Amino acid sequence: MNLSKKIVLTVLVLGLISAGGYFLSQSRAQNPEATSFEACVAAGNPVMESYPRQCRSAEGVLFVEKINDGLEPVAESWGSISGTVLLGPMCPVMRDPPEDQCADKPYQTRLVLTSADGSRVIKEFSSKSDGTFLIDVLPGEYGIRSVAAANMLPYCASSEIIRVRINDTATTSVSCDTGIR
């Protein structure tokens, strides 16, 4: 290869590298690095629809949506849920009238408060040894289930949607299935 071809090839390679650097710097100037969840979303980056939502920037930085802007609800806006957790059935064959040893028993366990449709976990809590619990919540509609949402026994769940009003206590019962049939 003669000297003039080497010079032309070198100039061409340097020109391509310079053009690539220029276009890369222009794209970064048009899409500046995100510094918050909102900026990450506005830049068109993908959003993971979890709770709270998450956005990963083009640079690989993960931003988490701030819920409620860090403001705590005022005390007057709370309600509560009280209830009892019962474990049963305790015997393979239930009789009428029921036998005392076969009655459902109070159950101490870890539970989660969920959105009414069960798709979002709001908080974890425990029932006491006598099966009772009391939790403070914002007004709304909720469900209660076992911490593990799998088909593990005993599986616990409230049977209906729990509706909580401001300054009111909703009462519910949570049944835990032993699997005994």
C-alpha cells in the first residue's frame, strides 16, 4: 500500500471517529442525564409498573417514584381495621352440632394489607396470640391475606372487601385454611 493511500485511510478513520463523537455529544445534549423519576419518565425511558413505580435511565440509573411527596396524612384522615384471625377446619369431619375441639381456633400469623383487588401490598402486620389485630390505615377499600401469596397452607384471606372511613374502625374476620378435609 503506498503512502498516499495510507494517509487517505488515516484521514477517513479520524473523520469517522470525530463525526461519531460529535453525534454522541449532540444526542446527550438533547437527552440530558435524568436526575429524578419525573425527568426519567419525561425522557421516554421505560417505567416498571410496580408500587412505587420505577424508571431506569439510558445510563442505567434506577429512579423510584416518591409517593405523597413525603407528606404524611394528617391524623384526622386515618381509620382502622380490627379483626380476628381463625384457623380451621381443625377436624376432618365436621358434625352438627359442632364439637368444641373441632371449632376454628384463634391464630397468630403474619399478614399483609392489600388493595381491594389484591394486586398491591400496602403493609405487613401480625395478629396477636389470641388472633386479634388492629391496624391504622387511610380511608379506602382493602383486603387481607397471607404474607406468601402462594398456595401454601395455612392460607389466610379476608372473605370480603374491607371499607374504611375516616375516624372509623372497620371490623373483619380472616379465615386461615388448614387444608384438612
